[in-house]
Amino acid sequence: MSVGRFLQQAAAGAGDTGDDDFANVVLLLDGDGPSGDNNNTFTDSSTNGFTVTENGSVVQGSFSPYGDNWSNYFGGNTAFQKTSGVTTIGTGDFTVEFWFYPDNVSAGYRTFYDGRKTSPYGDGVGIFQNGTDIEVWGNGQIMDRTGVITNGQWTHLALVRNSGSLQLYINGSAAGSAVSLTANLSSDKRTFGENTVGSGYTVQGYVSNLRETHSAVYTSAFTPSTSPLSSIANTEILTLQSNRFIDNSSNAYEFSIIGAGTPKVTPFSPFKNDDARDITTDGGSGYFDGSSDLASSGSVNWSTYTNITLEAWVYPTSLSSSTVHAIMGTASGAVGYTMFYLYSDGRIGVGITGVNEITSASGVIKNNKWQHVVAVKSGSTTTLYVDGTSVASATTAVWSNNSAVLRVGRGATSERMYGYLTDVRVVLGTAIVPSTLPTSPLTAVTNTEFLLNFQDAGIYDRSGINNLDTIGNAQIDTAVKKYGTGSIEFDGSGDYLKILQNDGLELGSGDYTIECWVNISAAANVGGIFSKGLPSTLNTSTWSLEFNTTNNYVSWYVQAASISYIITGSQNIKTSNWIHIAVTRSGNDTKLFVNGVQDGSTYTGGYTIATGGDLYLGTGFYAPTTRTITGYIDDFRITKGIARYTSSFTPPDAALPKF
């Protein structure tokens, strides 16, 4: 990233006092940066400074493996399980606590934690969601606390046994009276996200910072932690708080994934950052869709080096989409190339495929989590590491004997990556054995031949959740802005932003606030200011704020449960002026605000927006290339789970807080 961009971002963040609800912000685009910036530049940060050419569309942004605030998203079909070996609770005190954010409270039982092992289940306890209730079960129901869950809200739960008395705390307050539980809890099995016998009841939503402690951590009302939990005295399990699937207690238990899907690591968490996210220090990534890649202008001849290190962070999203997924590789025709790659069965490998290959056992690599991968050739021995642990080692003479272009996200032809990559580094002449996992973006150490940090996104998400594509000439403009140093410019000729679909952007049936400043000079007959859905498809996962040039008004469109235009505005949106627009839902009430004044009638019908579809800015999802606007958007923000405005308000008088 240029020094100029860094200084402008620092200036834009000056005086930022923070947002108490920032933990619920799932997208924030401030439009700040040098004029003309977009997301289509990729820089080799080695001293070679090779030109990097994009083939297709590699989507760049601020989603990265760095930071402390994480959760796991459970999509209702998967869970973690430790089948045996956990220290039993016995008759002693214990605390099980975690944060959860339910996506759906209309369904029946959902399992957060189940410490039971065998029927009749008297050897442990399980914590379940039943609609808006929390129920605790052992050999029968132990506790039922009604109406303590709010859909689309982060909630802290703690179940504590203190001297034979069992108490449930919700957000630090006792939920009802304590009950007696003196049973010997002898189970050594734990399941998170599903019933212990695998009969369903899987979680639909997010769970963060689950800790089991064999002591009574809380004995009266308390304030839940505002930062990730640590491993305190008597901590047995501490998980669902990292960029990968691990137990951070001293036991370092390994859990297997059960069910049809895979939990997803996400930076959407109950904790807000303590400073503004900066892509230069917090990192970024590139998303590869299985048909796109990057090519370096420099060529590599592996055979001339005795010592080599290949390194990257990988977050695969669809390992089964093809047999081989290349992290990086060289190609010269169909033979004689070397790749660092993943297999569909979860193996990792390096070498000349089919000739001089080294691969790990299957299942080493998983979907939907960050994993640090390194291939080290030291003399005649090549070793593969995943998250600092050796997973394969063998004797190899050379990797290849030809000089060829280095590609990222592709091998020769069809070996394409599905998922996120960052910190792709090639070191020729040094064998670097990983000792600790990186906690910040990699740098160009001695003998670095190539380094791709993906820190060139000019328009990036301050929440750190999303990567986005700048289509056409969509870019930063510093001449026209509401606040900060710039805004996002759209020229009306096929320009728009496209943010990749992810669970954080799914609004479901919960509260939300979508807001921005807009300055429109022209639009198609019906232009989309922001919208979400599948192009050319009107289905139950679409919403759109549409600008109608006939009367210069906006309308809020939701296609869910057979409804469509739920709010039609009447205020004349004057063109070429900055206008603040907000759409909120609080309970069943959806409202549209223009410059802080409600526009149109309140929609009071309940609805659930199904998942699916990318998010677009500057156009309508239905026809992205033609439903465009000419103008600018500044300070675009989505807050999930919170209706920031429920009645008339004064629009923000400064740039939105960035943390």
C-alpha cells in the first residue's frame, strides 16, 4: 500500500471516538483513500517488484487471518465433537459459558453444548435453545428459562454449579432461581452445535468463546467480558475464538467435525475492536472463485535452489469443487511444473504432480477456516507444515527443471483455487522452518523472490468481514465527498461494487440498519442504490433500495414471503446533493428514513429474508450492468441485529466511527 493512502486513512480516522455497537457492524465502506483507487491492483512486495496480472476476477478486501475477535457460524447442519478423553466434572463445581447469536428462533431445539454421553444422559448436562427459551437437560429436564433469547442479538450465557446449586446467567444476570444439581457428571464426551448422540438439534447462528471451567467462575451477578476469554485456572476447554478450529486451553483437545456441513470461522463476534481497522497492519486477502488467478511477470526455475520456502494462509471454501486446488505453481505446457496445492480430500501437497510429489494424509486441510501452510525444501528433504505442525516429509532431488511463470491460485490449467489466500510468499535460497504462527502480515525477508499480501484494496470493509470487487470504473473520488477524504464514485456506465455473499450479510428475520450518504446526478429509470440478490432472479433472498427518476423518490423492496415493495417513498430526492438514507427494522416494524425523516409508511408485517446472493452498491442486483446510478456513495454501513433509528433523527454530522 502506498504511503499516501496510509496517511490519508490515518487522517480520516483522526478523532474517531468509537461506536458502542461496532461489534454488530458487518460492512462499513468509508470511501476514503487516494483519488482513482479501486480493488484491481495487486502488488508484489518483494524487492523484485514483479508485475502481477489478474486473470478473471480475484476479489480483494480486508478479510484476513489476523486479529483476536472471532466466532464460528453453524448453518444448522454441522457440529464439533470430542468423543472421549475430556476430564469429567464429577460432583464438583463447573462453569460453561459462551456468546451466541441465533439466526432463527422459530425452529425447535438447537444444541449449544452437550456434555452427556449415553442414555439416560444422567452423566452430564446439555444446554439447548428452544425458540426463545434456554433449557438445560440431563436425565430429563433440569431447567427451563423462557423468553431469554432475542433473535439476531449477541447474548452471553453462563451455566454455573456452585456447591450443588445450578444457576443460569444471561448477560450476567441470574435467569430465575437456582436449582439443585448434585449428580456425578461422569461423561468425558463433549459436543458443540448438536445433540451428543447426533440426532440433530443443530445450531443455526454464531457461537463465540466457549469455555468450560471446572470451578464456579461466577457466584452472583456480573458484567460479561468485553474482550475474548482467556484460559484461567481450571479451564478445561476454550474454543470457538480463533481463526481456525482449535482448543486454546492447556489441554489442546482436538475436535472432529460432524454433520453434513462445516462450521465457518468469521470475524463477526460479540467484541468491538479497540482501534480502527487498517489493511496495512491488519492484513487483507484475495478470493479465488475457481476460474480466476494471478500471474507474476517473473519466472522461477526451482531446480537451481537447494533450499526453498513456500508459504501462505489458505481459507478454502469448496475443496470438493475439483480434485486439485493450486495455492501457487509454475506452468510451461502440461508437464514439468511444480505446484503447492490442496486436494479435495483435505491433503496438502507439493512437487511435480505425479512425478516427485509429497502429500500429507487426508483431512489435514478443512473448509471455512484459516490455515497457515508452508512447504520447506532443505537440501534433499522436503517437509510440509500446517499451522506449525509437520504433516509430511520425504526425500526429493528437484522440484522441476524448467523456468516458468509463477501463478497464484492456479497450476497449469484446471487446478484452480476456491477460497481465500493471503501472504503468499516464495523464498529461494533459505529454508524457513515455522516456529510460531504469524500474527501480522508477512514481510520480505532475505531471499524473498515473491510476496503477495493483498493489501492493495482501495475500497475496503472496515469491519474486516468482506472482500469486494470494483466493477468498471467504480473508484475513490476525493473531489466529491460528504465526510473524510473521499467517496465512492459511479459513472453510470456499468460501474458498481459487488460484495461476496457471506453469512454476516444475511439479515434473516432480525433487526437491522442499512444506511449511507448518496449524491445522485442521474440514474437508469429504476436505479439501484444498494441491493442484494442473484442477477436476473427474483427470489426470496433479495432486497433493494431503488431510485426512481420519474419522481426522484426511493423505495425499499424486499422479496420474501410473497411480498415486494414494502415501502414506497414520496420525498423528492434532489439530485447532485448529499442525502442521508437509512432503512431499519425493529421487531416487525420496517421504516425508511430520508435525511432523518421517515419517508413512506411503516411496514408492520414480519418477514424472513432467505440466504443467498451477492450485495451490490451503485446498481440493482436484478440487472447490475443497466440499473446503475451516476453519482457517489459515502459512509455505507450495515448494522446487523440493531435498529439504530426507530423515529426521526438527526443524520450523522461527522464520518461514521471506524471501530
